[in-house]
Amino acid sequence: MQISPSLLASDFARLADEAATVAAAADWLHVDVMDNHFVPNLTIGLPVVEALLRHVSLPLDCHLMIEDPDRWAPAYAEAGAGNVTIHAEAAGSPVRTLRMIRAAGARAGLGINPATPVEPYTGLLPEIDMLLLMTVEPGFGGQPFLDMVLPKVRRARELIARYGGSVWLQVDGGVSEETISRCAEAGADVFVAGSAVFGADDPATAVKELRALAAAATAAGGCPR
Ligand code: DX5
Ligand code: ZN
């Protein structure tokens, strides 16, 4: 049960200060890298990630919403990111790239958009440490949660259980106090939250409340883990 607040919803002019507000409450810091090609938005890239790494205590969970992750992803791992997630829709050589991420010492994640089925990627489970199911179309924070993804979260949890290895299941997009319980019941165990954390008056308290809701729903859920 882990919470990864997304800096996308924070004040980009004060990234290190914003990160510090959740340092004692969260497990990761989610960094949304967007290139204005894979998604219609442009955020931050490797130089800012390198700078953040010098100023934050939590491990960075880098979510690359970029074209050609094969070319760029290993550098984020080499820079010291704790996790690097590439998108299935963008990767030309996912096996090689995921192996390069791991070889550089980071956890390797595979991201899947709402309309992309998970079943074709079952064979990649041994190559990854985390599967990210997008619960909004990637590109922007603050969008409404897509309930249509929940059956896929359930199927992904079953596929991971059948595989038997340790793969975290992350949801990202529209995760809030209103939606996190449904995600946890369906089998997610890592929760990205942008507006629900940095839009709150007290981000650390928001993280704690999200964690408590997810834990309660997981205990009640009975999903195979
Ligand atoms: C969207 C990003 C998300 C975003 C989530 O493309 O991948 O990480 O920050 O923001 P909220 O939680 O506001 O939907
Ligand atoms: Zn993200």
C-alpha cells in the first residue's frame, strides 16, 4: 500500500518545497515527464529530475509520457530515479529498455493507457517491477477518474497473481478520497494522486487519509495478492 503524490499538481516554481510537505507521509514522489508529442502537454525532463534528486528525500517515481522512451528512459535510471515507467504504446523495444532501467539500478515500470488492453503484456511481467494502469487519458492533472478501467485493474491483479512474481499495480489519474477505495478493492496497491494531495490545504494529511482509505478497502476487498 503506497502513495505517490504527483508533483504535476504542485507549484513548479517551488518543487523542492512542495516535495518536502509530503516527505514524512508519502512513499514516492511521482514525476510526470511529458514531451508534447506522446501527450499534448509539456512539463519537465531530465535536467529538472537531476536537480530534484539533489534536494528531495523521497525516491522519485518517474512516469515518462514521451515518445521514444527506448532512447531516453535509461538516463533517468542512471541519474538515480527509484522507478522509471515507460509507456507500452510508445516503446519500440520494451524488453531491452526495461532491462536497461533495471541494470541501471532502478525499478522498471510499464504504463498502459485506458484504451490499451493489458493481456498482450502478460509476457512482460517478469521484466517489470510495476504495472501502471492509467485511469485518465495521460497528459493533464485534475481530470475525472475513468471507472471503465476498474475491470482492467481486476484482470491485471489476477494476471499478476497467476504469474506469481512481485509486481506492484499502480493507478494514476483522478485518484482521490472519492475513488481510491474502488481502486484498492480492484487490486491496486500503489496510488498516484496529484490534485487530491497538492490541491489540499494540508498535503501530508491528505496522503494519510488516502492511505487509510486504501488500506481499509484492501482489507475488505479480498483480491488475490
Ligand atoms: C496525468 C499524470 C498524472 C497526474 C494525475 O497524465 O500522469 O500523474 O498528475 O493528476 P490527478 O491526480 O490530479 O488526476
Ligand atoms: Zn503520472
